[in-house]
Amino acid sequence: MILAGRNQTALTEREIEYCLRAWEVLCGEKHRAIITSEASKHSSRTRFSEIDGSVYLGADVKPGNGIEANARMSILACLAHELAHAERFELGFQRSTTLPDNLVDEAETSLHASFHSVLSSKDREDLIEDARDRLNQWFLESRTEVET
Amino acid sequence: MNVEPTGIVLVDVCTIQTEKCVARQPAPITVVWTLPGRVQVNVCRPCLEQQVRLGEWEIRGAKIERRADVAVYSPDNRLQLVVEVKKRPRTQTDLKEWASRVRRNLIAHSGIPSTAYFLLAVFPDTLFLWKNSDPFDIEKAPDYEAGVPDGLKAYFNELPSSPDSASGYHLEMVTTSWLRDLAKSARSNDPSLQWVYDSGLYDAIKNGSVVMQAAIAA
């Protein structure tokens, strides 16, 4: 999911354990797999794979030093975003994988995630702001495409 | 009551422990504040959402899982009726007011889809029916309040315990069975079903299909 500015340092065992708990809280009754095999690697990415329908935990699940909404989003909000990818995939939404249209899908996913019941109001705001930033980026990218 | 999720994750026992609870033993849960007063409540996600479904809690900006305890489709496969099955609350004095709050909460948090009819079955004794129309009135009082029809009472014998103490699952089962019978039946003179005919519900679901614990896509 991640744009620039989030954590890149490999997660510790304790951090991975926390993420597993957060994932369990988000999923509630419906158990979903989250794969942690890459999380202890530097610069690993948190992502949803349509191929195996699983979420992969990465170093960038943690916020970083960036100032944008995406960079400061909490672990819970980041995982809610990935859960939203999984739920949208099950609903039959086909993701666009190319720029700039994947930005719209990411924006929709952040909006979807922002409604999750366990999120704090700050997490909701960050996800909504993230959606706005991605749509702004889509306009910029689309304009660039037309001009070139 | 409004509650405010904190986003905190910890391992503890869920304070609420509804039928859906996944943290009766220490398990990952979250923390919410009740407002006003800011009392901390440790709660698992299923219980958090169940409190919303029960009309007890509201969470600003949140949606809950969209599902129907029982869903009834017309023969052309259009969702006509969503049923929420509940037990009579122990502390509630005004049942009709409580029923309206349950429906309001379900709609406000997207817990049920917009359908022509919404039935709140409050066991052991009362059914509330809303006939929805545009524009959708979220605060609307029920259009019909009725006792449990004889056809539904007949299924109480199949419950492993009295309707007061039966599980939500068993109450959903008997409601499903009754609605299946109703959808297949011919119009009768049964006075306990008059509200079903007057409201148009019978015509809407006649020869339709009945599904228990239906997940309904947004």
C-alpha cells in the first residue's frame, strides 16, 4: 500500500507479535491469514496478494518520519487498509495494478478501511486523508499523462 | 450511548461477553471509552459490533458487518425482508422505543441493507415490522407491533429450552422455519397473521426463499 515515508527497519519479534494481535482484533470472528515471513527483513512491504489471497506483513506496517497521512498512519490503520483490500477482493473488485488508476483503488480501499469499527477517530481521519492524497496524486499523474 | 474506540490493542478478557464473544479467555482485544464519563471497556470486535446491533452503543464514523439473521427473497431473487432476532432486554421499560433504537443503529452503522421490510423479532413475545419507503426514515417507529403468531409459537416446542433462555442461533432457526412455512402457505384467516397480510409482506415474500444468517454484500 505504502508511499514514501513509512518505517523501513526490520520488525522485531515483539513488534511482529503486536501486529498479529492487532490483526486478530481487526478480523474478529473471521480468521484470516497474515504472513510474517518477510517482516524481519529491512524495507519489506506490507501488502495484500491477490494470488494467494493473503496479507503479508512488512516493515512499513509501522509509521515513519514522513509528514503525509500515509506516513503517520498507525499499525492498526495500516492493517485495516490491507484487510479492506482482502474484503474488496472477496466482493469481486478487480484492482488496477498500473499508475495512475491503482491510486483510485488505493483511495477507495483507505475509505473502506476508515469505517472499521475498532479504529480510533485519529485512524479514521488518517485513512480518509490518505485517500484524499492518493486522489490528488491521481489528478497530477493523469494530467501529466495527457500533457506528454 | 456513544463509545469512542481508542485503537489500543492488548491481551485481556472481554468485559462484554455476548454470545459472539471471542475473548472469554485472555485474547487480543481493544479498548473503548464510553461517553460521557470516559469509562474504559475492554472488548473484542464481535462484542463491540454486537453492542451496536443491540442498540446499546454508537460509534461515530463506523460501519459494522452487514448481515441478516434471516433474509427473505422474492421469487425473482430480490431481497424483500431482513429479520433481526433478539431476546427481550431485561432492563428496558419501553420496548417499542428500544426496537426503534435497534433499527436506527443498524441502519446508521450499515448493519443491514435497505429493504422493503424490516422485522425485529423480540423473543419470547413481540414482533415489530417496518415497511420502508423513500425517503428512508431512520428514526421511524414500527408500522406494526404484533404478538408472536401461532405458526411461530408452534416451533417453540423444537427449542432445547424456553424461548427466554434459548440461544440466538436456535431462535433464528425457528424464525427461519416459520418464514419458510409462511412463504409457502396459502392466505389464511389466522388473526395472528393479519398484520402480515395488511402490510403487504405476505405478497412480497410469497413463494420466495428464506436464508438464515445471510451475509449481504454492501
